[in-house]
Amino acid sequence: MKLNPRKLSFWNARGHGPPVRLTGHTDRVTDVAYSPDGHTVATSGADNKVILWDAALRTRLASRTVASGAAETGVNGVAFSPDDRTLATADDDRKAVLWDTATRTRLATLTGHSGQLRAVAFSPDGRTLATANANKSVVLWDLARRSPLATLTGHARQVRSVAFSPDGRTLVTGGDDQTVMLWNTDPQHTAAQFCAAVARNLTPQERQRFIPGTAYRKTCLMA
């Protein structure tokens, strides 16, 4: 599968035959994602739309307008949840939208970002969503409460991509500052490791260094 201006292309991984090209977007296609069961493909576009495609039949299942349609807005990222029940989208209107993949209706809108969103990713357990911002930061969201868990800052320019490790304990981000950053997304695990090593609480400065974006609290329960 390959992105092409305004088209979605399916390629045979063994290199046999020409690709199958699907049209539907009226502007460039910005991102693409397979559902975990492999039955559905989601595409986002600069035309403010998300399209769902039947991966086997190569036909359009549904189309939804996500962004406002104002000048220079569009949808920049799509991601399926691990359980296949939710699709997340990231757009230039500074919001992430959660969609029910069965009914194809909007479940929730995550607002409060200070910059346009460039990408989105679910943690492997489906409990956390990461959103990449043009304002140089990444926000981690608690999906059960629909509230932010932490804001990760460190990139010098806008963040373009986000991805979780298979165990969910590390987030990788890439930005226009030509850097890739690794973030620890499991503060409790980090705190436990620190306590076992030095047997004392983290200082406020150490907590911001090793567990950025979280409020200060005692690291070791017995310290």
C-alpha cells in the first residue's frame, strides 16, 4: 500500500502485477492505516476528510469530514486502536477526534492543543493516545477519562510522527528539528527502578528530567 497525491495504491508485496489505485480524496492523501484485523484501511487527506476502504474489495465504505474546511486545514493523521473499535484522527484544527469504527460516528473530541496536530498513535493496551503538535510538543491522553496525562516537550521544531514500543513503555517522536526522541511513558515503572537503585525520592529537578510532564510527588512510598 502506498500514498499518492489524491490516491490510495495497493501493491502486491511479492511484486506481481501493477498496483490497484483508488480515488476519492480531492486533495493530497496525508496518512494511511490498516485496521488490526486487516479488513479496513483508513486514509486522511488535506481535503479535510477521512475515508474508510474495504481492503479486500478495494471499495469505499464511508467518508467523513473531520476538519473545519477553513483555509489551509486538513486531516494529517489516522490510527486504529488495538481492539479495532476506535479510529483516531489528527487535524489542523488543533483537535483529535475519536470515531466508533462500527457505527462510524464521532465518540469524542480531544481539545486543548495549542498547535495543529501532525500525527496520532495508540498505546498497545489502547489506554493512551499520543498526539504530535506543530507547537513542538506531544500530548499523552487518558482515553478512559478523555483528559491529558502529560505534555512532553523537548523538540526544537514541530513534531511530525509518534509511535509506541510494543510494550508501551517507550514513545518515539520525530520532528522537523532533525531529531528522534525516546520518552519513558511508564512513570511508575521509572520511579520503582529509581527507588530500587538509590533508595530515596526523586528531587523535583530529577523528576522533570526522568519523568517529564508529570506533577511532582514522592517517588518511594517508604522514603
